[in-house]
Amino acid sequence: MTLADESAIDKKLLAKLRERFSRMMSALFKEDGAQLRIEILNEPEITDFIDTHTEILSSPLQESGMSELMKTRLTESNYIFSGIKTFHELNEAFPSLLDEKGKRKPFEQFLNDVQKIDKTYNGNYLRAEYNFAQASAGMAEKWEQFTEDGDDYLLQYRTANDSKVRPEHAELHGITLPAEDNFWDEYFPPNGWNCRCTVVQVLKSRYEQTPHNEAMERGQQVLQTDKQKMFRFNPGKAGSSFPAHNPYTISRCTTCDLAKLNLASGVTDNELCAACQLVRQCYEGKTRKSEQRRIEENRKQYDRLSKDKRYKDVEFDPKTGALKATHIGHNEGKDEGFRLEKKLVDSLYACGHSVILCDEQKKGKDGNVLASLDMVLDGVLMDIKSITKDKAHYGSAIRSKNNQLARYNDRTDVHKDADTICLYFDDPTTFTPKKIKDGYAYMKSKTSKAVYVNRIICFINSAKGLETRTFDF
């Protein structure tokens, strides 16, 4: 696991964060009274800052193959963490509004005086927090993979095994237990800031299981201080990038029924709960507005397509915003591939997606049918492949779809390259993240064409319904 210095964080995002810190301080400068208003968290300059901080912490999720549900939960966790941290920054900066005589400072002097706060929170602290969010995302993805696999494996704790490993973490190296053992509820990595530990699957037939009591005793002995105890959580099981008790919260946040996240010391209990609730209300409001915009955009598209004679079977669900339509030039048939394509489209529509099947009979100037792709899903053009046979990996299918992208992107009327493919697993037992990653590596090693596939979206027909896993390369 590679740890970040500031240069590893997107420079444009860092520049935007610093610009928004100045705007946030401008909003704070307008505050009157002897006490900071909790409601300031609703001000646009503050929410913009929280959004940017969240974007930085969530950037590692874009390269993850975890489920969309897990990405959503970790993003929400990052927003709450960012909001609470921001409230700390505001509380720390508020006293700097006045000079030693109790008079209000000129804005330039105030902004200069709070630069130390910016450097501490959004420099030193942010690097460690980014590393932690990155590690949590990686371990949450691993946890999802572990829970999908069978009973042939145990989980084994491993350190980076070098001179930088903390002695207390070295004591956990080699602990081997089943995934269902509650040891992993408390000691699943990351177990501290800049922790590089991981957990791997090992075969039961090759490794001896560590006695549960021994494992718990080793964990309790080496991670027993208050600062260490706060990291006793499993990001995959908790659906959270950060533990409920972290430097910006207090220990009893772990038992809070509402949020399991409040603010740390420095403000009263009433302020803690009020700020916590307000940050969550801000996130819920953003989510609702985003959903309302999506539904409205799909409704407008439905109005256009329902009047367009080139499309048929146009449907729209005003409650979910789901939209589906089929171009009259889209290929249809009765074989297994067409049947599964229709099943996928119906499932996507039932889940609230917008899915438009494309024209596959368009001809070029020479009269020949042009290379085409299958569908536009939520605004993204892609080609579909249904996986019907279980294989060691799906390199051949990915290679075939990459070739299709290459042919499509070579069209003279295509001005923006398509880079996404969709794999549908009607039989959920045929899907594992490893088969996708191994398949992509196989495709890269075998293709004679340029690699266009940057994203693979997998839909799995599981007992829970249609599940989504996205892989960015």
C-alpha cells in the first residue's frame, strides 16, 4: 500500500481546497457575536469547502472495484468526517477575528493569522487522512471480496514486513482466522494513521488457525491505548472510511444511534449533537437535490424520445426516474444473448436507471453497416457482454469488447472515444472481482489494438437483486 505525501493528492483539488478555505474564512469574518453559530455550516462557502474536502478523501474510490453501495456509504462517511473536521477549523479560527484588545481585525490580518490553521488541518492532517481513507477503501473492497468467496479460505493478518512496521502491528502479523471470527470486527486494517497492514486469503489446508482467545489477547495487548482503540473497526463491515471515534469525535460517538459520529472536545454536548445533525442534514439535502435533478433530466429525455419516431418501447417511471427506450435500428433476436440483454435492461429499469438501446444498423457512405455499441446507461455509452460460462478469467470477453470499442472509436463521425463496457452475470456464481482484474490483464497482454477499456461495469443477478461492481483501470 503506497502512502501519500501532499504531491500524491490531486494538485487541482488541493488548489481548490485552499481557495475555498479563503472563501470560508470570508464567510466566517462576517459572523457577529461571541459564539460561533452552528448554522454557519449551511452557508454556501462552508458547504463548498466540505464538498471539496470530501472529493479529496473520496478520490481513491474511483479506482476501486467495490460495489456501488459500498462506494456510496464510504462517500457519505467521508462527507460527515469532512463536515465535522470543518466545524473544528471554524471553531479554532473564530477567536482570531479579534485582536488582543478585543477589537475586530482587518480581514487581511485575520486571513493571514488563520493560515497556520489551514496548513495544519489541510496540509499535515489531510495527508494522513487521505492515506487512511485510501487504506480503508482498499480494505473495504477486500472485505467484500472475502465475503463473496467460499469456505475454503481463512484470513491472515500481514504487515509490510519491513523496518518501518510498528512493533505493535508486528505482533498481529500472521494471525489466521475465519472471516466470520469477530477478531476482524476490531483488528481489521487500517489500525492507525499511515498503517500499511493488510489481510489476505489463505487456504485452510495450508495454514493453521490461530486460537480465537490468543488472537484477541494479542490484539488487546498491542492496541490498548485510547489513541489505538479508536481504530478498532472494520471499514467493510461498518461501511465507513473512518472509525466513529476519531480525532474530531468523542468515544461515546460509537454508541450514538443517530449518527455514531459527533464532534470532539472543545464545544458543548448540545453543540456536538446539533452540528452532527446539521452536517447530516446537509448531506441528505444534497442527495435529494441530486436525485430530483436526475429524475427531471430523465423526464425531459422521455418527452423527447416518446415523440421521436426512431425510438420504440419508451417508458418512464416518475417515482424512480427510470427511463428505457429502444432505437428501431437496434438488433433483436431470440437467442440467449438477446434474451439476457432484455433481462438486463428490464432489471436496470426496475432499479431506476436510464437505459437506451442504440442504433446498430447505421450505414456509412460506402453502404456498409458501421461498428456500433449497445446502449447508453445513465448517460454513458457502452457495449454489453453477457457472461454465460464460468471461466478462470474473462480476458477473451474483455478483449472482444475492447476490439469493438476500437472499431467504434475509429468511425469518422465519432469525436469522443468510448471507454466503458458492461458485463452481465445472470448466474452470480460466475462472478468474482479477481476474474475481472485477471481478465483485464490478459486483454492488455494479448490485444494488438490500442487499449480503450478504462471502465468495466459488472451487473450481477444475485439473491439480493441486481448488484453493481465497477472497475476502473
